[in-house]
Amino acid sequence: MFGVAGYVICADTDEAARHEVARVTDVRASARGYSNYQQWIAGTQLEQRVSLEDYSVSNRGLRSGLVGTPERIAERVLEFERAGVDLLLLQFSPQAEEMERFAEQVIPAVRGTRSQAVA
């Protein structure tokens, strides 16, 4: 079994999704925490540099690419499925509202794309 952790930012347009990524990753809202984080990074031996997005969203969740319109996110979910991923551990904020959006807009798009592929 293979799983992927991801942070979902679903919006009506790609532009709106990019705006939300910028808002979520704005460290000015938590400058003190980011300063401490930068100190920690400087003292570690990580294999790769951790980005601002990695700091802002736990589990490096934005790297999953689950950002954009419902259709774009559905296609990304299907890409994971084709690659052999069995489980998606998803984060949302605000959690309840964005989980509902995912259920109402992304899941039907995933199912619709699967149906078209079978036909």
C-alpha cells in the first residue's frame, strides 16, 4: 500500500488558488515563528532545502500538487492512482468547509473522468 499526504487548495479558478497559496504561505503573519524555523533549518543537515511552502503547510503538503480548480485536482488524484497510490491523507483549511467542497466538486470530477476513461 502506498499513500501520499497532501494539502488541498480548491478554488473556482487557478488564479484564486494561487492567491490562496500566497495567503497561506505569507510568513509575515507569523514572522517570529518563521525566524525560529530559519534558525532551525540553518542548524540541520537536511538533504534538501525546505521551502517556504513546506514551512507553511505541514508534511510538505503543497508538493502533492493538489492546488487549483476541482477538475485540475481531480486529474492530479487520478495521476496518483495511476502511479499506484492507494491512500491520500488530505489536509484542508478551513477543514469542514473545504472537505465539503472537495466532496461536492472534486470527487464527482474524479468519478466522471474515470467513467469517461472506461467508455
